[in-house]
Amino acid sequence: MDAQTNASFGTLLRDYRLAAGLTQEGLAERAGISARTIRLLEQGGSTPQRATAQRLATVLGLAGDEVKQFLAAATPGPRRHTSSLEPDPAAWPLPPTELVGRSGEITAVLALLHQDQIRVLTLTGPGGVGKTRVALAVALQYQEHHDQEVIFVTLAPLDAPELVLPTIARATGVPEDTSRPILTTLSSALRDRPCLLVLDNFEHVTAAAVEVVALRAACPSLRLLVTSRTVLHVQGEQVYAVPPLALVALHHLPPLEVLEHIAAVQLFIERAQATKPDFALTTANAEAVAQICTQLDGLPLAIELAARRVGILPVQALLRRLQGDHVGLSLQLLTGGAHDLPERQQTARATVAWSYTLLPEVARPVPAARRLPRRVVTPRSRGNLR
């Protein structure tokens, strides 16, 4: 679609929305924001943050020059040039599926974010427990109810702690000044800029925690939400352990209409139906499904990977495989994650391997594969991936 080069963001948004055949409500639902926000943006009564504009561009199916023009209209003024081949650390990961069973955790984390004495709120937990999904849901709700920027920064691609602050600068649109320290530049730029900064996957760059906390201390209006498999061990840190999904007592299974709404079981059903549309919870398979979720300790990633196998294995056979004598059998079975997920989340073995690399050398079991406990490791079983 041809649009005028100097068109406002509101005009572009309205034109692209209509071209896509979407109502304001339809666009809002797909983008995970309110219809009121869409109306304000189209009327020019609000300026979107970059992450919101990127999300809208994705939902609208924009590409190439359309995306560039759309984002330029959302963030007027000169910006530091970056290569189009370089990933944008502020690009929000768009959840492909609905979040299941996390309303309590989202409410609790939002409440903690409102406590001024908390400088850093760290969501911890083993790999695959859903820290990023919870953080993303919290960020979206926070953005919806506050007149503040929310910037989601992905740190997983970084290979050195010294890259954290430059990555934050890039995500927040702060140009680097080689004549002074990056911490000073960022502190000056963000000091009076109310913002929630979400730092995802901090576990492998924890040496940067001191600088990040110093940035928070210099910027009273800045709030930090961090996801990490390890705590940061800094002053002012509040730790929130993201729990596995709720399970059911196996010795007393509730009726099917209740069991299917237990979070772990609900997730299994939904992901199984994505592979086998006619899958349903029945009296014949209910116990096996509940046992699978318990065997996997309510770990969302493991449940999703197991549910994908329903297309080729009956749940009873799947359960027998997971109850094998060696964890290696389970790790071989829990594969086949979506290809657009990070590699560390496409198989259970890759998730374990990512955690293994985070351990100091003296703490690494050798050989690692022979020392793993029998079950998938979560706080509810026999260990901690951290």
C-alpha cells in the first residue's frame, strides 16, 4: 500500500488497519492492547513506544519499507543508524499461544512492581518454567495501566556482560557517546524518563548486575523487571520464584469438567490439540494425562513438548516412556519444539544444557548426562537447574 512519506503515525495506523480489514477492536485483540489505545493512536492523542509500534507492524503484516516508515512515524527525530541485519533487542517476543494458569503470578508481580523500595524485581526459576512468558504478560498489563514506556530487552544473544549497557542504550534509543562512560550517558538520558525496563535472560551476564543496579539508582523513575535462572545478588533486589503450573492430587482425581481447568492439564490439552485437533480429555485418558503432568512437575516447556507427541503416541504409551528408568529416555522424547523458539527451548536436553553451561566449572558434574536425576529437574522434584 502506498502511503504519504510524511503521514502521521495515526494516519498510517488507520490506513494499514483498514487495508488489513480489521476493526479497532480486532487489531487491539491481536496486538494485545486495548481498543482505547488504538483509538488514541489513530486520533494522534498518544505516541506509541517502539515496542508497541513493532507489535502493531507485525500484526498488520507490514514488510520492508512499510515497516521502516511506520516505525519512523512512531519515533520521530534522528535515531542512530543500525544495520537491518542486526537484531533489535527491544523487539517484543509475540506469544504464539495463550498464557495458561498464570493470573495469580501476574497479579503478584504487578503488586511488587509498585513498591518503590524494590530497585530490581527478579523472576527466577528453572529453564522452561515460563519466566519470559510471565514477564511479557506483566509488561503488557503494566503498559496498559500506566502512562509509561515499557521496553523489553532480550539479552540471550549476548556473549559478554559488558554488552548489557550498550544493548539497553540501543533498545531505549539512547545514542552512545564515546567521550564518556556508557553508564553516565544512560543515566543522564533516563533520569527523568518514567520507564519499565524488562531485561530477559540475565543469567549468563550476571556480572553486569552491579552496573544495571547503578543505573536504577541514578534514575528514580526507572523500574527494572529481570528474568534469570539465578538471582543477581545485589542490593535492593526482590526475588520472585515463578512456580510450576498447578497440578492435581493423583490419589483423588476431580471430575473431568474440573480436571480440564487445572493449569498443567489445561496446557497439555491445548498443546495436544494443536497437534491432534480431535484430542480430548476422557475418562479413559484422564489419569494418564494427570500423571504425565505430575511426572513433568508442572513444568510448562516439558508439558508442551510432551503434548506434541500425542499425534504419534497414545497418552498411556507416552506416560510409559516418560516413566522409563533413565532420564536420557525422557530427554530424547521431549523434543520437537517450535522452530521459531530459541534453540535452548526446542528440546528438554537443550534446556538442561543451557543451565549446565551457567554452572561454574567446579560445580559441573562429569560426565553430565550420567549424573542427571531420573526425572525432569524442577524445584518440585530432586534438584535445581540453577
